[in-house]
Amino acid sequence: GIDGIRWMMRDAEGVPMDIRFGASSCVPSCHLEHSGAVLTSGDLAPLFDEERIVALAEMMNFPGAALGDPEVLAKIKLGLERRIVDGHAPGLSGRMLQAYVATGISSDHECTAIEEASEKLRLGMRVYIREGSAARNLEALLPLVTEANAHRFCFCTDDRHPADLRDDGHIDHVVRLAIARGLNPATAIAMATIHVADHYRLTHTGAIAPGRDANFFTFDDPKSLRPDRVFYRAAEVARAGRYTGPTRPLAASPRDTVKLPKDLNEASFRIPAKGDSATLRVIRMHPHQLVTGEARMPARIEGGAYVSDVERDMLKICVIERHNATGAIGRAFVTGFQLKRGAIASTVGHDAHNLAVVGTNDRDMLLAARELERIGGGQCAVADGTVLAALPLPIAGLMSDQPSETIIAQQEKLLAATRELGCPHHDPYMPLSFLPLPVIPALKVSDLGLVEVTAFAVVALEAE
């Protein structure tokens, strides 16, 4: 809630980096999930007294915005009066998109196709081209950028793997990719700097010019753009890939936030079958995309319950409310992980950050959930009743308090263990973290059950 936002802002104080924040517009993202807090427009209003709050963060509840939900509109009105309002409208088109934009929402970072981005540009939105560790949209969208419309484009990552940050970089990596694909270097750099500053009305930064903050880095090779020296307000803070600035202790942080029902057991994961046979609606993952599809697959039934079928890559996924031990558990099936045994779990689950677990059997799914409860949150892989590896994230179940190299080593061990379970993906925990988000089409799963996003409703597993 608000305390968490203020903790993040306190912890960022004194860090030699220009860190800005958005006021969380959707906590929870919508009525189709339970989160650890509920933030109303009244709760958010005092945040805008903080200079570092630059926007009402991405308005994910696009049905609420487009259809005129009073509380959603109150939040948007607040954002427009005090700053700007960022958007989140994956796949939205036509009259619904027009209504969404008419509220005053000015940007979107969820475009995956040129047609989608073109429509949003025509309606006056600024398009952020996303290239992260999970969602990679640069290749699809870059052909749309021209010298005439480039001022309407920016870059973002949305989420970035720690090892990817170390090995490839952050926004600088996206700039390099864009240049390698033929974009004018000056245009690519502008999309990462001055265009973003203009969008957030930050007149003091975004360019090397009189009156602007002296935040910049130097480089030797204009093709690679590899940072050599990094400066923040004219003071050097990094050289040759090493931080040289001041250090300070971590602010007192929220911990022990994983609260599961005491009576959680294997039966908690059971999905009773309705009859001797059924066709189920299954979440279909798409490589490098956050949007999902729908597969219709015959159920595997054992002992009167729907169970995972590893031969057809049809795995059970459960989302457990973990903030207040309410006992709410959503159950569904997903295809795309390709696990052959065991289970994987995460307390990073946008945006309510409940506990999500995918597995081949209920015993290992229970063990994975209990392990994350034991370590205070994070990610883990288990098999045959044994915890193979874990990445502890004790700060709110979302962040680590360890040095980056320790985190990367823990994560690499976790990913290696996950590959041993049969999962071939670079980082399956990234897409897993978005499967509980009930505002990105088409099918998702929250602690309330299977969600059909376009219908904005919890639906039955069985196909009609």
C-alpha cells in the first residue's frame, strides 16, 4: 500500500540516480483478484505532493476507464490535475480504445503489433516500445518509427533479468538493438532520453544543455555505446562497469509478508472433475509475450479430479492469496512451461503479487508454496519432495537485500534447476509472474480462478 510506496521513495533517497515514481493506479489491478492493499483516489492524493511522483502509473483497469467506473475516473482526474496518466491497454482497439484515450490517458507500453501501435499513435498516444527479458516487442514495432513520428516513441523494458542487466544493460541495450536494426543513432538516443523527459514534463533533464542536470555517460565507440564513465549531477558515480559512488544502508524494509493458510495441504490444490470427461480452457503461453492465448484440451482425470498431463504439456497452475491468509486459491491449467516433473513457484506475481505455482503434481506444488513461505518469499524449484534451488526475496516477497552478484548466482542456480525439470525457457519465472495479472488478455489466473480478460470475468475451466 501507501507505506510500501513511501518506503521505496525513502530507500531511493541519496542514491546517485534520478529515480522517479508513478502513483499506483490499480491496487488491486481490478476486481478480479485480492491484493495486499486497496488504494483509492483519496489514498493516492497525498502522494502527488511528492516531487518525485511524475504520473499516475499505468491504468491497467481499461474496462473501468473506458466504461466510466466512478472510482477509476476519480483516479484519472487526480492524475491529470496533478501530473499525467500513463496507460496500459494491451490489444484494446476501436471504440473501447477511443473511450480509454478520451479520459486523458496519454501513453501505452503494451503494443505487440504494428497495427495496434499505429492505431494508438493516430489517437494521440505516445508509444513506449518494450524490450525486456520476458516481453520483446522491438523487432515487431521498430519498422513503424520514422523521422516524422519518432518524437511520439520512447523505449522501456518493463521487467529486466538481473543477469541481463549485468551482461547486456538496460535501456542502453535497447538503444543498441534499435541501431543495429537500422534506426538512426541520434533518433534511438532521443527515444531513450529527451522524449521520455518531455513525456513526464521533466524540463531539467533528458539532454546535455545549459540548465539541465548533468546526468550522462561517456563512451568510446558510437556503435556499441558501452558506458565508460557515468556522471550524476556532474559527479562521477561509475567507471568501467563498476560503481564508484557513495553507499548507504538499506532503509528498514517490509518483511514476513508471505502468509499462507495453516491448513494448506495437497487437497488444497485438487480440482474436482465434473463428470468422466471434459474439455478444458487452458492458458496458452506465447514466447516473449505477456499476452496469452486459449487452448482447448481434453482433461486428464484421475481419482475424480483434473490433473496435470506432462506428455501434452498441460500443467496445473494455482494462485494462492498470500497477504492475509484468506485461503483464496485460484486453480487452472497452462501450456508452455514443458515441465516433466516437479514444480516451480514465485511470490512475484503482477500486480497483486500473490503466490503462483505451476507443477506436475500436488505434493511438489505444496512443497514449493511452503518453501516460499519459509524463506519469506521469492522463487523456487522443487521435485520429488526436495527443494532443488531457491532465490530468496525477503523484502515484501519481491526484492533481495543481497549484492547483485549474489542474486545472479542464486538465480542462475535456480534456472539451472528449472531446466533439469524439463523447462527450456531462458527464464520461466518472468512469464510466470505475469500469468496472475487479470488485465492482460486473453486468459489469466488469479486467486479467484480462471479469468477471461476480454469478458472481465472469472470463468469455468470447462469449455462449453
